[in-house]
Amino acid sequence: MSKKLFIIEDDANILYGLRAKFSIGGFQVEIDMGVGGVEEILNKIKSFNPDFIILDLMLPKVDGFSVLSGVKAENGLEKTPVLIFTNLSDEDSRARSKNLGADYYFIKNDFIIDEFVKKVEKIISNRLKIKN
């Protein structure tokens, strides 16, 4: 089974670092820097149809919470696990993300990219075991 990952992140170093690490790990990866509107991002996600989404909440042109809410409201995407990867460490952002349907919440400062990739791969691997 192919593992498809859609990453929405505006920091180019993080974005391309994650894409490279996950690609090496056997993932098919599609990326977006969050410079379009919610509809544009949702259309890209729909056409790629990922198994998992990694989403930054602070994006240049769009609010990550709006993207999360759009994904969870979209027929066919609503069950796609969304992993938040953000600098927002406040409890309000965490609670709001959970309420909107985020499956996991990671704070960037807590991870170096390699650790984050390993953690996400473990989550995905465990979810795939449960699914099968």
C-alpha cells in the first residue's frame, strides 16, 4: 500500500526537509506553502487524496485552522488524519485544533526534523496496522 502524505508548511527549510525525509522513507509526498486560499489548498489535497496531512497553523495567506476545518468538513477527506506541526504552544490553539478534528498536535520547538519524521512514521505505521 502506498503511503501518501500532504504537507502544508510555509518555512521552506522545514517543508523541503520533511519532503526529502518522508520521500526517502517510501512516502509519496505532495507539498504546499500555504500561499493560496483555503479552497485552492483543499482542491490540491482532494486531487492528491493523501493518507495523512501535516499542517502548520501559521501560514502566510491562510489560517491553518480554516484549512483544518475545511479538510474535516470535506466529503472524502473528513477521516484523513491531520497532524498539526506548529510553533503555537498555547493551550487555546491545542484545544481549538482538537475541537476542529486534528488527530495529533506537535510543537516545532520540541523536535528536530529527524525526530519528528520518526514519530510521524511510527504513528502512521501503527494506524496502518490497525486498519488492516
